[in-house]
Amino acid sequence: MLGLLALRGGSGYGYDLARDFEGRAGPLGEIMHLEPGMLYHHLKKLARDRLVVTTVEAQRGRPARQTHAITEAGREALARWLQEPVRATREIRLDFLLKLYFARQLDPALARTLVAEQRRVCDDLAASLTTQIVGLGDGDAPPDPFPRQVLDLRLAQTRAAADWLAAVARDLDA
Amino acid sequence: MLGLLALRGGSGYGYDLARDFEGRAGPLGEIMHLEPGMLYHHLKKLARDRLVVTTVEAQRGRPARQTHAITEAGREALARWLQEPVRATREIRLDFLLKLYFARQLDPALARTLVAEQRRVCDDLAASLTTQIVGLGDGDAPPDPFPRQVLDLRLAQTRAAADWLAAVARDLDA
DNA sequence: ATAGGCATGTAAACCGTTACATGATTCT
DNA sequence: AGAATCATGTAACGGTTTACATGCCTAT
């Protein structure tokens, strides 16, 4: 939400933001879905938390439009969120893609450091998983293959993410 | 829940089932966490849906123990769940691992077909994603790299899952 | 005439997390 | 004496889904 408002120069209204989440059409529709009900719910919450301020503008022949403007606290929260890589590999599919989408358009330099940081996180995780896999053989008796397979899957997913991040980094520099 | 009861010969009680979810110790603690509150909540729901029947046994010096036994409908629901591959790649990390865990112990032949079916699903998805990526260059004007990157990530994750499934299939045959 | 766009929401149900309550017993 | 184990939950809170409600305007 805050990112979308920032892209619109700091303010916008619900119905317009909702278009970005419409299946296939909007740029975010590809990666997530957000029903109008939830969208308005989040805007209310942002207003409660003072991250946006809401002003109502009457329109003739149309329902009143509520314009939500990002506040200084909102910009800080957004900046904090944008510079923080995600901790778990499964969050890359959603959280990280969103961060990347906004960082690229708001601040290309930030996008580069974000990708670099995320790569570090993934590489560290991959290393830790590798250590754990090697350590599995230690307890002498029972080689139940399941824990091994669980770690193998996590490693495969994390490596795939790391490789993809490398490609994205190349793309950003080009 | 139903899988755990089946592994215990058809019945069990909450406190005992909870041990399987304890961090690191229980076999499922590695892949998911389930607080006692939620576990009892799920058992209540299963009882409401007639997938288990609950009987209370008093014990001296201990709180009464509630034994939950899987019903015929419960076994059918479990069998249906176990033979169905997951549709989305992100569900492999949790849902599919759980299916695999139970299928292997309850019916090794089922585990093989489950893995085979899941591979088909992943391969189909990978093919579809590849087609979509190729199709992106078609609209002449604007090569915004973002949609391409989104699809690349999905393809990378799906391929990683497919490769892992191939390794698991080899493991099951060995 | 009717379908769709504009613009906002509410309601009900479900899912999940965290923390706490109870109260006896056995281990250290 | 104090901690852990046994065994069951409740309470409070927040997130999410799905469906529906409202009412006017514009285009076909």
C-alpha cells in the first residue's frame, strides 16, 4: 500500500490502487491477489497507525473519494521495509518480489543493495543447510531418509533463489 | 492429524500427537510448528466433521485422556488427500512433504505414485511457464523486465522442485 | 434496457499466534 | 524445594477469504 502511494507521488485512493491487483492486468496481479475488502481494511489500519492521512473529497455524480496521503512516518516505515531482505526462502516469492518491484521504481540504487543483501542471506542459508546435511550422517545408527530429503528440498529451493538473484543483479547493472 | 492417528494404528490422544510437532525432536517439528491450542482445536473440528470419534478415559492421578479414533470417513478423507498432488509449487514445502511423510509409512506404493504425479504437475507447470516467458517478447514495444523476472523465479523454483522430486523417486526405488 | 464502471465498504466465517490456566505427579 | 511432565484447554487478538450491499453514471 505505502509503496503504491509513493509511486503515485505520495497519495491515492482505494479504487485506483485496487486496479494494480486485478488479475493479469495490473502489474501486481501476477504475484498476488487482494480483494477490495482487504484493501480498504489495510488502508483503515494504515490510517489508525498514522502512516497515512485520509481526506474526503466529494464528487458530483460519484461516490465521495477518499484520498490517502503517506506521512513522514509512513515514508520511514516504507524505507525500512524496502532495505530489509527477507529471512526465509519462501518469502522471496511474495515479500521480496514486492520489495524489488517498488525499490526499482523508487530508488534503483536501493534495488541493487537489496538484491545484494538478499543474495547474502540466501548464500548463508544455503551454507547452513549444507552443514546440516553433512551433519546428518554423524549419529551412527538410523539413516531415515526423510530429514535428509527435507533439507535437500530446502537447499534446492534456496540455491534456485540465489541463482535467480544473481541473474537479477546482472539485469539491474545492464 | 488423521495421518498421525493412522500411523498409531487408528487412534491416539492430543498430548501424544503434540510430541511429533515439538521443535527438532519430533519428526514433523522440522517442517512445521503446531501449538497445543491449535492441535486441540483441529481435533475438535475433526470430531465435528465425524472424521474421528472421541472417547474419554479417566485416569487416576492424571487428567482424563481423550482418545480420538479415526472413522471410516476419516480414512477416506486421508486416502483422498494422500493421493492428490499439490497444484502450486509453494505448497510443496509443507503440504507435499506431509503427504510424502505419511504415504511412505502407510503405503510405500502410494508414495511412489504420489511422487510421480507430483513430478508431472511440476513438469507441466515448468512447460507452461516456459511458454509464457517466450510469449513475453511478442508485444512489440515495452520490455519491462519485471514480469519476466517474476516468471523466471517461478520457473527456477518449479525446476528445483522437479529435480528434487526426481531424486526422491530414485531414493524410493532404492 | 442492461451491463459495466466508479467508489466505498460490511458481515460471517475461518485460520493462526501467543499467552495463560489448571492441578496432580514425578524427577533432580 | 523447585522444575518438568502429564493432559487439557480458554482468551484475546489479528489476518484472510468470500460474498454481498449501495447507488449513481456511462456506454452499447
